[in-house]
Amino acid sequence: MLWDNHDTTTARIQSPQVWPRSHDDKTEVHCPFGTKPVSSYCQASHALQDLSPKLSGAQQSIHGDFVRDMQQAQDNLAGFPRVDLTSMPNQPVLEVSASEASGAVDQQRSQGVPYELRNITFELAFVGICSASLMIYAFLLGDVTVNQAEFRKALAINNSQLPWLIGSYTTANGLALVVSGSIMDLAPPKPLMVGAFAWLMVWHIIGFFSITPSRMVLFFIVRAMQGLAIGVLVSGSMSLMGRIYKPGLRKNRVFSAMAATSPFGYWLGAIQGGATNDLRWIFGSNAVICAVCCAIAFVTVPPLRPVADAAGIEAPSLRQFDYLGASVAITSCVLLLFGLTQGSVTKWAPYTYALVIVGIVLLVTFFIIESRVRRPLIPTRLWRTKGFTPLMLAYFLGFGCYSGSWQFYAVQFWLRIQHVSPMTVALYLLPNAIVGALATWVVSQTLHIFPGHYIYVASMLAYALGPVFFLPQTPGTSYWALSMPGVALVTFGPDLAFAAASIFITSNVARSYQGSAGSLLMMMQNLSAAIMTSIAEAIGTKVDIGPSGDIGLIGLRAIWWFGFSGAMLAALITIIWVRIPKEEEKEHVT
């Protein structure tokens, strides 16, 4: 081993082609202060200890982590056969800078269990409970979506009110995401996580008694309270995982695992909804699940507190919460989501236009406020990140066309056009769960190998495949011919996109903004789903509306054409403007 006399920050390692194994070989250790011949690695260790006073000056210019790494390597080699490096002076030289060596050490350390978690078992339980928040979010969509007709009968509502089965949930969810993301960054997240699971359990118990025509209003309030709780859970999970995991391979894997639970949760919810003969037990069984999750969260979620992004900076607190911005954002989201959802119900009555217009004005006002406050709800650093704005625009179009222009109406096609049972619809969605897990595994294995915008382009193209496989369908088309491959391939869209986008966004904000950044992505999902569903409903009813108010097959095809065009536009935006670099082991940004 040779340390260059002229550059104490560089390690020069002579790499032999043949490693002698004879015990008579000798080793020499060269340094800027002399040469010490030794006959074994143990003696070399003692020689280095003798040189330590002379090395003290050189250590000031060598990275601390690199020095510790060299000392640890020397100790680890004590039991290996002796190697004579000096006998081969013409061998190629490998130069490794101290910063590169330090980065390699940091990479190795970052692959271990984070210090906030006790051990690998605790880490698995923690990742599981954080992933449960996203799974339950999809679960509560699936169990209601497949039972649209049954809920319509049980609550005595008409077809035009069906969008509120989902709209009441997503509107409240978007409302919670606006505020809870920032609160999670400014307050200890554990009490909020445990409290949200308990809140969700209580409202599921209330929901058990709300499925009657006389309690229709209570039912929609229950759905809204579910949305509020899920918003807190999702933003809390993003904040916790973003703080604990630094950008790198391990973070790719845990965020991909979290993303995989969304399609799996949607399918499980559909199975649960399709299997029960009593709608009340959808809420009863969910209350038990929430109680179990509450107990696990109490045990596994670490008691983190707000952290400063750099040494010498005060840790953020609730005193810095942007109350004005939050108020404007909440009002804007409520008006937008309510106006868009109610617009399709009332055939766009004048007051729905007014609600949407006022909501847009308030949204613009919100961005103006955020540019002037000390700590904005959404970190301004993100908007300056290259490629972030087109990334979010593509996500809006892609996910909105998937959720609002394909998935919701694919279920209606099976139920109303092909006349299959809710349980059969749930089984039709099985590829959604299997392929979703595969898609997120692909992200975890590839995002550190090649740029993420390749994955993002693939996700946008996958969004377009759902409509492609449903446009030719007729009432008698076999599931295996078109529906099954369509469901399988379109699933790559949301799961590839969410995993890639969430890792990119949370890796480009400071630790104190992880909850805000993560909730931004979920809020975009809610807005895009609401807006695209409203547009799709308007297109379908304009093209083909039946006597009972249902959209006919021709109208469904018009909606799927709209979804296809939106997904292809998202792919084009991604190809031209979105650039997501390969994920590397690094510290949180400051």
C-alpha cells in the first residue's frame, strides 16, 4: 500500500495481477515519513501505530471517514496471507480520492438499518405500518367502487349522485393533505399517526349504522371523515420515511414497497366488498383492521421530533406554520373538488361554475402567498428543481386519465354492460395487484442504475394501454381476450409513476419538508382524479345517455378515447421535458 508523498488526500493502491500465497512473502508499508518492512500484517499494524505521531499532521488533510476506513481494513486483513506489493512496480495504479472513498463508506453504512429503528424486525414492522396507510387509502376506494349499485339501492340515491360515493372521500382526503403534510414536519408525528388510526376506527364503527336511506347524509359524512384520517396517515408516513431514509438504494426499496401496497389494497378492498352480502360488514371489518394498525403504530413508530436541516439552525416548530396559506388552500381545494364533483351531478348548474372559478382564483392566490412567507406549506425549492413542473403536469394528466377516465368506467362497463357480479369484478382486478407489486419491484431494482425518466415515460405509455384494450370491447367480449391484458398492462402506469415521482420529490427537499413534499403528490392525485372524472362524465353524458341516466357503451368509448389522448400527451411531456437522474447514496439536501 502506497500513500503519495505529494497528495495526502489521495490513496494510491498498486493492483497486482497475481497475489502470491507464500508465507515467505514480505510486505512494505510506505508513507511520507519513511518505509517500514514487515513480515506479517500484524507487524504492519504495529508499524502503523509507531508512525501515528508522525501521521497526525497528515490526518488534518485526509477525510476522517477515509482514515477510519483504512484503519478498519488493516485490522480486517490481519488474518490473510502476506502479499508483496513492492515486487511488482510496473503494475497499474488505481487512484481513489478521499471524497470517493468516503462516499463508498457512507454508501455501505446507509444500507444498514437506520439508527432511528432498533433492528431489522422493527424496521419491517415500521415500513409495514407506513405502507398500510397507502394500502387502506386504496382499500377504501375498492370496497365501495365494486358495490356502486348496491350502495345506490341501500341509500336510495340516483345515478347522478353516484360520484359522491368516491367524491366525498377524495375531497376530504385532499383537504387533510393540504394541512397535515406541513403539520407532520412541524410536530411529533407519532401521536398524530396513532390518533388518525383511532379516528378511522371510530368512524368505521359509526359507518356500520349509517347505511340506510334515512341516514344518507351521515353516510357521506362518514366517508368524508375517512378521507380526513387517511390524509393524515399518508402524509405522516411520507414524512417519517422521508426523514429516516436518506436518498439511496435502501430508500428506493422501502418507497417501492410502500407503492406496491396501493394496487394490492385496491384489489383486497374489491374482494372484501364483493364477498360480503351485508354492506355494513365492510365497515365492521375495517374497524377491526384499523384497531390492529393503531396498536402496531403505537409500538413501532419512532418518537421523532422536528429536526433542523443543518447545524446551527433552529429546528422548525408549529410557530412557523403558514396559517394564512393553509386557510386559502383548504378553501380552494374544497371549492374545486366540490364544484367539479357536483358539476357532473347537476349537469353543470351555474353555481358549480362559480365554485370552480372561485376555487381557481384562490389557488392562484395561494401560490402568491407561498412565495412570500417564511416557511411555505410546499417547499419553494421544488419549483426551482429542473424538470419538476413538467413532471407534476405529466403526473396530473396520466393519473387523472387512469383513475377518472378508465378505472371508474371500466368497473361500470363490467357491472352494467357485461352484467357481472361485484365479486366477479373483484376477481377481474387480480392482475392489478400482481402486476402492481412487480412494477414497484422493477423501480426498486433499476432507479439507481439508469435515469428515472425512462421509468416515467414507460408509466405514461402504460396509462394509455387501459383505454386501448377497452375501446374494441362489446357486451360479449371475453375477459381473457381484452380485459385481462388491459388491466395487467395499465397497472404499470400508476405504480411506476408513484414510486419514481415520490422518490424524486422527497430526495430533493430537506428533512424538515418530507411530509409536505409527499402530501403534494397525493394531493395532485386527488385533484387530477376529480377533474378528469368530471370531464369524463360530461363527455359520456353528452355522447350517450340512457333513459335511466346511465352512460351507454358509445359514451364509455368516448371517455376512453379522452383517457388515451391525455395519457399520450403526458408521455410526450415526459419525453421532452422531464429528467430524473439516477438515485445515488447521499445525505438529505439542506
